[in-house]
Amino acid sequence: MTATATITSQDVLEAGTVVRCPRYVEGEDTGPRKAVVLGLFREGDPTGGYRVYFYTLGAAGFAEHTVGLAFRREMHPLGTVEDMSERTLVRIWRGLGDFPGSSTARYRVQRMGLRLRNARLGR
């Protein structure tokens, strides 16, 4: 008998979710940090982990260890990018730049940042 696991949509985190998760550098846990979920590591398979961007550490990149892999059981959701300030959203948007696979999260950040900017300027 073969058992199949079903994954519900509430178990899958969307790109743009803000989480607190551990950051690993060369196998060492540097402690929990805030990160933005960029998407699934393997498309369609949430058990394979998520790509996350530790936005408080600078521009997105693997060499800088600001983008990493985290598993759902390690992550504690804090909210979404829509809950952030305009200044933080601009910093995340610039930090992501043209990083591969970040387009969905970057779009959500840009959209909310523009809404906040227009509200601040009274447009």
C-alpha cells in the first residue's frame, strides 16, 4: 500500500511572506533572522524547502549568504510585505534587484511600496 501526503494550500507560504527563520553559513546556524519568502526551492514541492531573502543583511546573493534555504518547520510567519513601511519596502526592492526567481516577491514589494508612496504624497 502506498501512502501519499496531501499538501493543503494553507501549508504553503506565498512569495512575499515575512518570516523569522535560522540562517546558515557554511553549516553553522547564525541565529534566527527576518526574511522574505521568494518561493519554493523546487516548484510544486513545499517539502523541498523555500528560498528566503534575509533583507536586513544587504543585497540578495548566494555568495553574500543573504539568500538561503529554509524548511517550513523552521519558519515562523510574521506577516506579509504589505504590512511593512515604505522605507523597508524600498530597501527590499533595491536589495532584490534582478535576483533570479524573485520576480513574484519583488512585484508584491513594488506594488505595495507605490501604494504607500502615493498615499504619502496625496495622489
